[in-house]
Amino acid sequence: MFEDMHWPWAAAQTDPPSQPEELFEIQSRHFQEVFVHTQTGNAMLCLSSGQLIEITKGLEEIRHILMQYVPEDKRQKPLSMLNEYLATLQLAQLPFSLGKDGLFYPRPLYNSLFMAANESHRKDAPAWILEHMIGTHLLYDENGHILQASGSIAGYAKEEIAGSYIFDFIIPEHIPAAFEPLGDLLRCINIEHTCLLKAKDGSRQWYTFYCHPYRKGDNVFILAAAQAGAPEATSQ
């Protein structure tokens, strides 16, 4: 069925009996796994229909900008991953959630697209890409200074977040642990970090930051996707 539709994946039935028989696994070249219900065609990837439309629209805008501003040798892989993810979105007839992280985009796609955006011949590179992505994202430098934000965090609007420092929002007890992955970030290694933030209403809220560092000249900058919620090990 999928071969006739020319999807860019090799498809195979799932071997482990732990998966329901009506689920069909699509093995992707770039992403870990996507399960599709054989009767409904709904992908097992929890977004609203509106978010699904926004994601698709934003990725199509990103694709257009990459084609216009990014050298061909730097855009090949990101475009391949982007097109494959768009095909997955088209396959999903109902809203979905992606992986255990609950992010709106696969983590490999985050990294690949942001690297390509950094290569674009635009004065606002790579920050322009945040205008075309939904969810909460931070762009900050190696000192933790937040240069740009999209979405809200712990009750703070993006206008209140930009210009602050990432450590302004972390509770004092968790600041030492927030410095621990700094070495990896400076070496441009992707990391994730969970901590308690001081919310605007005075409460404390758990957030996980999925960080994708990149180098621009002599400086390191970080794109972080922020996801609210307590980690399983500490949510009690």
C-alpha cells in the first residue's frame, strides 16, 4: 500500500508481539519510528488540528527560505529530513504526539534545520527560523543571555523572556546543576536538562530544555526547545 504512494520509507510489520496487530511500523531513514494504524491511517505520533496546520505551514516556509538562502551542499540533508517529516504529517489524519519527549518536531530535524539556518545568507540567521516553528523555544548565548524567545515559559510571555538570562528563571537550588552541561554545550554537543523554574504566579514548575548548540564565528549559541512537565523520576 505504501509503496504505491511512494513514501520515502521501507515499511515492515512489527515483530514484537507487544505491539497491537493493527499497528503498522514505518521505518524511516532519519527518524526512529512512526506507527500507523492500518485501519484508520492515523499516525501514532498530541497536537490539535490547528497545531498540525501551523507546523506544516511553518515547515513549508522554512523549506522556501532554505532553498533561497542556503547553499545547495548545506541544505541537502535538512531538506530531505524536512520533506520526510512533511510526508509523515500528511499521512497523519488525526493529531499526534511525537516520541517520549512530546516535542512538536523530531530532535534530529531540530538540529539539522537549525544548522542549515545558521548557514543561510541572512542577517538574522539563524534566529529567523523561530518565527516559523510552533512551541516554546529559546535562543541564548554561551553566557545564558536569552536573545530571542517564542512561546511562553512558566507564565512569562516571550517579550518578558527575551533580554533576560536563563538562570533568572531557575530556582537557586537547581542553578549549580544547570551549569554542569556547560562543557558539552561549548563543544556543541546536544543535551537535555530538567529543572524547576520560578513561575510568574510564584509557584514552581518543572521544565525540560532540549538544547542544540551551534557555533557562529568564535561564539557558541544554543537553540533550546522547552517542554513543561515534571520528569517521571521526580514527579511525586
